[in-house]
Amino acid sequence: MKQGDLNMASKTDQAFLQKQRTGHLATVDGQGRPVVVPFCFVYDGKAFYSPIDEKPKSVSPEKLRRTRNIRANPEVALVIDHYEEDWSRLQFVLIRGRARILHSGKEHARAVALLRKKYLQYRRMRIEDRPMLKIVPWRIFRWKAEK
Amino acid sequence: MKQGDLNMASKTDQAFLQKQRTGHLATVDGQGRPVVVPFCFVYDGKAFYSPIDEKPKSVSPEKLRRTRNIRANPEVALVIDHYEEDWSRLQFVLIRGRARILHSGKEHARAVALLRKKYLQYRRMRIEDRPMLKIVPWRIFRWKAEK
């Protein structure tokens, strides 16, 4: 097992984090109980960004709950991992950080552009009108199975 | 979007849950902050089971932390999802439940057998000697993208 505890992601970790298509985001509700959902994101080497869909008709209440949880408690965790049936190749990066919600502005616009570069799917979605989750890590932990 | 809020998983959900190879498990630490890690599991239609590796040499501190967190706060969440680039086919099942740790006995042995049936990998691992995480859902929520 190789592991490391980092403030910043190494170059290798950065490449891994930027490549993965989904992560899993955990928040905590008002009763101190966790919730976790899959999410799409970009990572610019400093922060993670993910658009929030707040339209109740098209989004699950669990995703709305995520926003509510973050407003009440900004502490989040996200994990980005690689699975395959050869368990000697398993790896994950766990990020613990603080989240906040961007509504507009330069940083919001930059995140929209990065998301559209990574995901073709976002090019035909109006994510520029949506709030954007920003997560700044206070800890980045990586784990790799022993070869 | 199709969604449902269930106490028990439907037959379709059960098939989906039993088939997926990994899930993501969120716990809450003593400071009320979430942690999330990927995990392998079996679901017998009532509870989820996952072996815990507690040997500090071969396991990440984050996985050990999971056990410590559960002892302090049994509330957990787990999500089992399907991702593909066609986002009209996305789906996930979010389970919120309570966890406890089994050390031995009939239920432990049954979980070991179920895990070895699902994962060839566990057949050559001594999971019979390891504690077993048992998660009993108090809520099962499923979400599917609109077609």
C-alpha cells in the first residue's frame, strides 16, 4: 500500500483527479447524519467545482438536500477512485474540504468554461445560470493498493 | 426523472444493488465532518455487509477511521450508482442507515459466504477472521435520469 497525506495534490494525483469522470460527495445534514451522491466536477489544481441543479422538477431532492446541508455545514468530503477487478490496481483520493456556493462572477465563469472543456454534455446545458459548488481542500489523502 | 422513496428496495432496485461491484460509504467523524470511501459489499435484500480490514499495515488510516467513526456515530449513508457518458442513463440508489460491527457468529458467516459468492477476490482472503460491517437501511432513495 502506498499512501500519502498532502496539502496539495502531487502532479500524479492532479493528473488522476483531472481525468476521472465522477466523484462522490458527502455532506452532513442538520442532525449530524451523512448523505452521499455521485457528482461531476473539474479540478484546477486548487479547488473542485461542480454545477448545482436547483430546479426541483429536474433534480432529485437528495441533490437539493446537498445544497441545504452545505449552507448549514460547509464541511464536505469527496472521494475520487478507480475500480477494477484486479484489486492490486485499486486507488482512491479522498479530499476533505470546505464548500461554498458561487452564484456568478469571474470565478464562476471560469469554472463553467473548465466544465465544458471536460464534459461535452455541459456544452448544451445552461450551467452558466446555475449556482456552482466550490470545494477547497484542507486535506488530500491518497491510497493505492500494494502491487 | 423518476424517483422514489422507499423503506424497502423494489425488485428492480434489488437487482441493481446486488449487481453493482462498488459503492461509496459516508460516515461522520467526532467533529461532525464527513468522510467517504469506496467499498465492496453484498446486499441480501435487507442489509448491506462489507468486511473491514483492521490491520494497520495493509489498510489505509481512512478505512480505520471509518470503523472509529461508526463506533462513535452509527449513522451512515451509502450510494450505489451507475455512470456512463450518456447522461440520460444515469442512476443511483442512496441508502441512509445505521451501521454496526459483527465480529463472529452465524450472520457473520453468512455474510462471508455471500461476499465470496459475489467476489472471487474474497475467496483467497481471510475475511472470516475480520469484523464485518452491517448496514440496515432506514431509507432507500432511488434516482434515474429522465429518458
